[in-house]
Amino acid sequence: MSSSENTARLEPRSAMASDAAGARDRASMIRAGVIGGLTGGVIIWIYEAIVWVGVQHLLPLAGIPRNATGLVFGKQVQDQLGIAAYFLGTAIHFFFTIAWGVLFAYLWPYFRRQGYEATFVALFYAVIIWIVMHAAIMVATTSHPDYFDPMVVIGGFMSHLFYTVPLALVVKRRLAAEATG
């Protein structure tokens, strides 16, 4: 058998191995993004409980889970839903923390190859997702905080830093651990 025939027979196996490795990489990224997103989602709520509730007295502790319902659908819908607003708000909150987490996990390998530290990337990611999320909220409803108020902007950026930094550290650690074995 010639070497070209031998090479031709090996290429499909090589492509299959590459596809399997790609699927493992995607699964690792999704898993890291979900875990990182959930971690960040819990930590942002802890931050909000300490700062927004405990220090600033902006809302009651019970208002944190239902907050996303009011931001997405407006205060009137939030009030009409009653207890369901807590469950819907929690689902909305964690849906977005997971989605942003998976996106970060897909982006992270690029920044790692460029030599950036995960927490550095997280600082910019926090600002970007705050802007995107709140621009979408402004389109979805007129019942939202004044996003041009400096206190709202600074508070929003700070809370999102408490989401993105843990997210970035979890994604970095999980993807590095899976890459080494």
C-alpha cells in the first residue's frame, strides 16, 4: 500500500478525533460557563443583600429575587404576579447569569492566549454586560431606574463586578484543570 493511500485512510479518523476533541472542548466550556455563571449569580445576590439592602436600604431582602421581574416586565406586572414574581425573577436572574457565563467561557481562551489575566478581562466584561442588559431593559419597559443617574450607574457596575470576577476565576480554573487532565 502506498503512503498516500495510507494517509487517505487515516484522515477520516483524524477528523473524527478532532471533532470529538472539539465536542469535549465545547462541553468543557459550557460546563465551566454554567458553574461560573451560577457562582457569580449567587455572589451578586450576596453583594446586593449586603450593600443594596443592608447599607443603602434600597429594597427589602425579599425584594432581590423579584427584582428581575420588575426590570424585565415592569413594576406593575411584578406586583400583579404576587409570589410568582419571586420565582420568575429568580429564573430570569439565573438564566442570564448562566448565559453570560457560557459566553465568557467561550471568549476566555482567546484572551488567555493573548496573555490577559481573567480578572482584568472581567472588569471590562462587567461594564459591557451592564450596558447591554440595561439597554435591553430600557427597550423592554419604561419602569426602570434612571440609568443616567451616576449612583445607579456606579452601583450597577459595582454589582456586576461582583458577578464577573468570580465568574472569570471559576471559568479560568475549570478550563485550565480540564486542559491539563
